[in-house]
Amino acid sequence: MNMFVRSPYKEKRISEISSTDGRVRVLGTVVETGEVDLVIADETGQISCFVKDPILLQDIRPGSVIRVFGFPVGMGETKLQIDIIQKMDGLNVQLYREVRQEISRFEEGLEW
């Protein structure tokens, strides 16, 4: 087994994220931005995020739909340290959520 293989980013809603999670990916709308941080929201809540490289936030504006890939940090309020930001403007978020829900139902019915 290759010891350099990273674990995948598991899709989560903001309310499902805990500080004990590993890598996660979250789809949400940008509420506010700073130089190295931003707040995103989905229908379940909001979460503060930060980046090590401010260039990742270069084209991100409030109201933008994005998917972030990162991992939770913090003991009190959980925040996300972002590795990747994917702009998702133009995505039909409702349809995306419905498809993800159907995929989850399908996967639950499979026996691996």
C-alpha cells in the first residue's frame, strides 16, 4: 500500500462538521470575506474558514457559491482551514443537493 495516499475529502453540511472530522468538503455561499478568512453558509448554518495563502481568496466575493476543501480546527468554535476553493457560481444548488441525496440513498442500499 502506498503510504503517501491522502484520505478523500468527505462531503458534509456545515451543521455536521465537528473538530474530530478529518478532511471535509462543504458547498456554501460566501457571507463575508477578509484578507485570509471568510464565512460561508448553507441551509444548516455558518462556519468561519481561513487560508494560509491569501491568493486563494483573490476572486471570492460575498454572495459567491463555492465549495471548500479542508479540515476542521479549534477546540471551542470549529473553523475550517482551507486547502482548496472551487468557485461554483452558476450551479443550481437545489438540484445539486437533490442529486447528492439520491446518490446517498443509492449507496446506502448497496452491499459492498
